[in-house]
Amino acid sequence: MADSYMSYHPDPYVRSYTDRGTMKWLGFYLSEHTSEMQIDQEKRTKLVPRYTAMTFQACMTILAESYQQNKPVEIQLDFLLPEGQAKHLIKGSVIGIEENSGSL
């Protein structure tokens, strides 16, 4: 419904205009928003080639070294996409290690 001040306007299109309120701003993005959205989309869709599998002992050695020296690690899960590629790497620092598990 048109606002009361628009009902007396001489142009019939203005009189019949329905203001959608905040709905009209939903598609409005600043250039910073769109560039950040593009970067985020690229990160989520980036495919990483599969790394060779490591032995359990080699994994625990690297995780222990990362824990002791507070160094970041990158982990690739043994889950692959149908194309044979991993979706993303898990990056972080090891904050704890137990006998058969660890925490990033």
C-alpha cells in the first residue's frame, strides 16, 4: 500500500508504488562485502590434491613435535571427494595429545 503522502502524487505509478521497506536493501552489498564473500567462496570450493598417507607413528611424531614446539600443522583427513581430491586442509596448533588421539 502506498504511503499517504504518495497518494496525492500526480503520477499514477508513484501513487501505486508499494515500498518493500528493508527488503529492498537485502541485495545491497558494499564492495568489501562482495570481495570477502568471493574469497570465502574460493576457500570453500578449493580442491587440494591428495597427500600420501603417513604411518601412525609418523603422524604421532609430527603431532608431538608440533605440541612441544607450539608449531602449526596441516592435517588432511582420509575422506576424499568423488574426484579423488580432498576438500580442504585442517590447520591449527596441537593443544593436547593422548594415547591414540589429539586435539587441535
